[in-house]
Amino acid sequence: MLADGAPPAASTFRIERSTVGQIGPSTWDALAGRNPWATPFSGWAFQRAWWDAYGANAHEETLAVVPTDAADGADPIAIIPLMHRHEVEPADAVTHTTMRHGADIELTPVPPTATAVLFGASYHADYATILGAPSDLPAAAEALVDYLAGPSDRRRWDVVDLRRLRCGDPAADALAAAFGAREMSEEWTLNVEREDVCPVLTLPIGATMEDYLAGLGKKDRHEIRRKVRRAEAAGAVRLDDSADPLADLETFIVLHQKKWGVDGLFPETPGGAQSRVLFCRLFELYGADGPLHLSFLSVADRRIAAGIHFETADGYLYYNAGVDTDALDLSPGVLMIHELIARALAAGVRRVDFLRGNESYKYQWGATDEPIQRLLVRRREGLA
């Protein structure tokens, strides 16, 4: 019942539980394409690869939103990719499965034993959203709230912990409005808070690399130019996409581990094995013509760094990297970003997104923060 005693209005949409595999790529990606705020992290390939790699870490709860009077299996008007697990599973220490957020941001605490509903692939995706046209998102959010509040066959939950929502995404507003409308009657507590930041470069149209560098601060501009000149004196600097990412993935992993060691994605642990599956499946599912690229930076034909990034119509998303620590005198990290920005400028791309985290090197290039949000719903009896 609502606060004024009136029953909730009958919804014109209902929820069907499904899986990424059951829905399939054509239907999934068509709905993702209707939401301008969707990114490759919400695409079928990324979600399917994540479940292939990390299916043992969570229970899938992908939800299809369909008209109430539609037959079972009808085409959805929206998809809400979710998963169900404890906030902290016993195996997380071994698999390195952590929900990282901004180091300087205090989030509302949740007991590690709480059973949570989260966006699918949240642990390795930098953005999340509802898939569907903006005009359908309020109805999809209301159907989700009905499903979570109702006596259906869904699993019991203590918290709904939806992260990676971009500020400005209408899905975030729709979810906050739908949960807020039921907060009092269901005895829930709703919090919407900043989770992290994604530093992003906005590139000027028609600019050259020199034009771009001229717009940076004097100290940063000087340091970047100095390091680039030093590398160029050692030999030709090139950034080349791999023609066979699956064959070259092991080289990327070696460079990643040289940089990050046991703190990286690929230690000799069960978690490292899962990461290998994730990246293999990503390149298998995206294929040669997909948005995911593995690039190698070379100086004088020596590979000294590697990066994995997504290319979309309006920007590049810089996802992961590794460097040869024996070549630090050539500043491989600086060279990698310099060449990626030069490529973006030549292609007329407007954005280079460094994704989550406020590491200092991102601001050297003039990046500005774009926050991402967390929407947290707690049952009243579960509050500390």
C-alpha cells in the first residue's frame, strides 16, 4: 500500500527472468542501442564474456521487461542486466573480486554478508544502465520495483546495490524515482550517492596533436614533449592494433604482469584464470570488426607497452594496459596515451575516457571528472 492508503497502480509491464544467453545478441544490442547512455560494457558480448568467466561468483538475474498481457518469451521493451550475490563472497579474496570505488569517497556501508542485487558484470564494467529507449525507462524501472517488492519466485535480497550509473543517464533518474515512490510503503531506505569519477578528455574538433598539447598547462606540456622527443631519438614510435588479438593476448598479459605483478589481473590464482577467460571471450565474441582493440606501442620495433581500449562513434574508452618495466626510461605510459590521443584527433573523435579512478596521470592530459553514481536500497530490518 502507498502512504496515502491507495494501492499501487497496475503496471502495464511485467518482469521475466532470463539470461544473456537466452536473449541473444541481436535483441540485446538493439535495445542497448536505443539508450544513448549505454556503452560497450552494457553490450551482449561484454556481459556474456563476464558470465562465461565469472559465473561461479554470482547468480545471474537478467530481467526482460515485457507488456503485462504479452505471451511468455515476447520481445522485451527493456532489459535490466542484474546479478545476485553476497556483497562479499568467501572466495573473493582468492579471485580478487572487489567492488572498487573512489579512494577518497565514503559510501554508505553494507554488511559483507548482505545478499545484494547488483548490475551484471559490475566488478569489471565501468558503466552500467538499463537497456531500452529513454521513453521506456520509467516503466522499466517501475516494473523492476514491482518485481523486487512482490511475492514472486525471486531470490531474497537485503540490498539493491546498483553502481556505475552515469550522471545524466535517464535510467538513473528513473530508478531513483521508482524506488523513491515505494520507499515509505515498503519500509526501504534509499540512498543515491557519488561512487567514483571517470576522468575524460574532450578533444577539440580539427586540432592537431600540437594544438592539443598547446592547451595543456606549461609544466605538463613541457614534460610530455620532452619524453616524446627522448623516445623518438631512440627510434620510430608506433601504436599498432593487433591483427590477431587472441594470438597476441599472452604478450599483453606478460606486459600487464610486468607492471602490476600480483596486484594485476592475471596472477597464478583462480582469479587470474578467470581474468584470462574474460579477455579471451571478449576478443572471441567481439570479433575482428568489433569495438575492442588490442594495441602495442613500439619504439624502434621493440614492444614496450600494450593497451586494450574500446572505440565507439564518439570516443575511445581506455580499459587496461601493461608496460615493460625494463623500458621505463622511454616513458611507455606517456607514449601510449600520446599516440592514442593523436589517433583520436586524426579520426575526429571527441572523447577519450580514462574510465574509473582518479589516478594523477589522467589529469596531466587535461582530463576532467565525470562522476558515476550508486543507488542503494536497504530493507529497514537490515539496517545497521
